[in-house]
Amino acid sequence: MTGGVLAWIASRWSSSVCRWISLVAMIINFVIVIVLWIESFSFMEQTGSPWLIKFTEPWVPSFGIDFSFALDGLSLLMLVLTFFLGILAVLTSWKEIQYKTGFFHFNLLWVIAGITGVFLTVDLFMFYFFWEVMLIPMYFLIGIWGHENRTYAAYKFFIFTQASGLLMLLAILGLYFIHGNQTGTYTFDYFQLLNTPLSLKVARWLMLGFLAAFIVKLPVVPFHTWLPDAHTEAPTAGSLILAGLLLKTGAYGLLRFVVPLFPEAAVEIAPWAMLLGVVGIIYGAILAFAQTDLKRLVAYTSVSHMGFVMLGVFAFNELALQGVVMQMITHGISTGALFILAGSLYERIHTRDITTMGGFWAKVPFMGTVALVFVLASLGLPGLGNFVAEFLTLIGAWQSNPILTVFATLGLVAATVYSLRIMQKVFLGPELINKILPDFSVREKIIMVPLVVAIIWLGLFPQPVLNTTKKVIEQVQINVEFLIEAKASHTSDHLDKHQGIKSEGGAYE
């Protein structure tokens, strides 16, 4: 937040200085989370606790609102991804954004600040605050620096996200008052609200409020229609943040809030949620194949890939949940890279219509090679990160619902079709545009090479990521397994245990 304000002020004297301020702010944050990640391995071995850091400072004690933040393996990985892509977003916009530069970087850094807050806060009032902090700067990024139809896309993004966010606010307030009436303590503290006894009917309605916000942001079919427009019209850095980070806040919300706070209601809705995930996988893939606008094509691939998140979260086993975490990270890298490629092509030929492209490989071999890596990652080629994510998700989902898993695998076949179509239409075939195309500049290589290294590293050595989130995933799994067991036995002893022995982290002792 400080970096954004300084960049906006500095732009009065120099656009170059404001870019450097943004870049330095991102690098400082990235270094901090990398150090924390390295330290986390020894910390978790020594303590056995999933929570690495907790910070609480009373803000409005009379209403039970605190500045309350906590870092565990899941939020740590999300922050690593956030600042990694944040650095690349600043570099991507270096030449593209030439007017209102300071205000652009202010909005870019405040979107990332909002995302950071979402991944860190464990006070539900503050969570909603940061959820809204993400919304308004992204609205400006699309509406001011977007393409031809940017105003429509910005309004649509704002209405979808704001409306669903208000439903989540109502659910948060409902949980707040119910907990207060039962215990006499009115608080927005996540750890205290975890222990709130709820009837199934009440839990169902409160869960739907949270679910509305998260499945719109994810997005899940049929609540996805804002996404292709927002992606298509946003500047390249905006598309990168949208695909790489904003969608992940929806997935994070499912893992952090929906399942731990309302496990019984989540178990009840699981088959329908998995069905929506499979519909999204297939529907998104079909529509991706139908697109001729390159950015719109990549946007629909996000709808397809995020269907795996819904499938995995509601499969409720460790393999599927680990696959979900991997999908959140690898999708952010691979799809973000494809949006950067689309932006680079648009800068050179001023069109996104793939039917007018062709034969670019001979002119821009470095760009073509990078594009091939991420196209293969998108279709789930073994050796690249997306394969690990989708493979784990499907293995886990098979244990829960074999029939839906079979249909989900059809999405992988469709992914092969739409991914290879990108290579065929853009880089191979006859040359339809007769003009000189410069290959990647040094700045663009600095952006793309780390992305290539990251997606290959995640494909070959995913274990550090899996180890980081292991304790978090185990907690989610234990909670749900206990409930399923209690539901199957229908004994009052089980139900008494369900309400009484949650620990501070949300797992059962």
C-alpha cells in the first residue's frame, strides 16, 4: 500500500521513478516471503503447528474487530505466487502503460495489497475489507487502461463481484450474531467462529453466502460470464493479476472458510459442487476451442482449469486437496504466461484475431518456444506443473466420485485440442501477416524465463510445495472425515465430539 502511494506521488516528476518504486516494493515483499518459506520447513518440524506466525492487535474491541493476521503453509504459498507475479506485472506494464502511469501503479499495487490481505487475515471483518480492496483498483485498471470495450467489461466485473461479496457480508454478520447469542462473545475472530455450533439448516444458508462470493470469483459456470470480458479488455498486467491471483482468492476461500466453518453443509452439497466443477471443465474447454480472439480463448481455458479446483475441494481427500493447491499455483503461472504472450503479440501486430495470424515461428523463434512450453503445460503434459496438479486432483476425485472423474478427464482431451490450436494458428501454418516481427526483448525474456523455470520446476520437483501445505490439508481432511463418520453412525456421541473438540487451528484433537 505504501509503495502504491509513493509511486503515485513520484509520477508527478517522473514516470520512470514510479515504475522503479513499484518494482522495488514487489521485490522487497517477494524476498520476505521467500525467507519465510525457507524458515517454515524447520519451524513446522519443530512445533508441529501449521501456523507459522500470528499477529493480533485490537482495533474496535466493542464490536470484536481486530487487526488479526496469521500465516500458514497455504497462505505462504499464495503470497509467494502473489509477489512473483506482482514483479512480472510491473515489468509487463513497463512499456505498455504510457499515460496516468502513477495512478496505474497505485491501482496495481493496491490490488496486490488487497490480495495479500485476503491471504493473511483471520478476522472476518478484515477479510471482507480486503475483499473489497481488491475490487475497486481492478475496476479502474480495466476501465481506464483496457481495450475497446473496457467500460462494459469493468462494470460487469464490478457488479458480479460486488453483488456476490455483499452476500458474503450478510453470511459473515449472520455467523457473528449467532456466535454472540450462543456464547455472549461477539467477535469476527476466525478461530473462535470455527467452534460455533450450527444447525444444518442455518449452516447451509450461511455457507451459501460465502460460496456465492467464492464461486463467482473462481469462477464457476454459470457465474463465469464476467471473466472472458474482463480478461479480453484488461491491459496485459491486469489480465495477469486477474488470472494468476484474483481467481485464486476464490479457491483459497473455499479451503479456508467454506469447508472448515461449515463442514457438514459442505459434505451435503459436495456432489452438486463436483458436478458444477465437471461442467465447468468441459464447457470452458469447448468454448475455448470456439474462440478466435486469443485473449478470450485463454480466458475460457481458466474457466476449464478452475473446474478442477471445485472437483478437488469437494472430493475431501488429501490427494485431491494437494492437487487443488498445485492447480492454484501452476494455473497462475501457465495462464499468466499465455496472457503475457497474447499482450506481446498485440503490441507487435495490433490484433488478437488468431485467424489472421500464422507462420510466426520462423520470425520469433524464442517467443514460439516459450509459447510451446506453456501450451503444453496448459494441456497437462507430464514433466510440467499442470500435469501434477490435474493428476493428483483426478486420483483424489476418483476415490470420491468415479463417474464424475471420468467426465472430468474428457476436459484433458479437450485441453489438448484447444491448446495445440493456439500453436497451429499463431506460430505454424502459412504466413498471413507480411510484416517484420521483433522477437522478445531483453525485458520480455527477463519476464518469461522465470515463468518457464517455475513451471518446469513444479513439474519435476513438486514436493516442497506439497510439504508446505501438508498440515493445512490434513486439518481440512480430518474435519470432514470425522463428520462423514459421525453422519454415518448417527450417534449422539459423535455429534457431541463434533461440537466440542475442535482445536484452535480447526482440526480435531
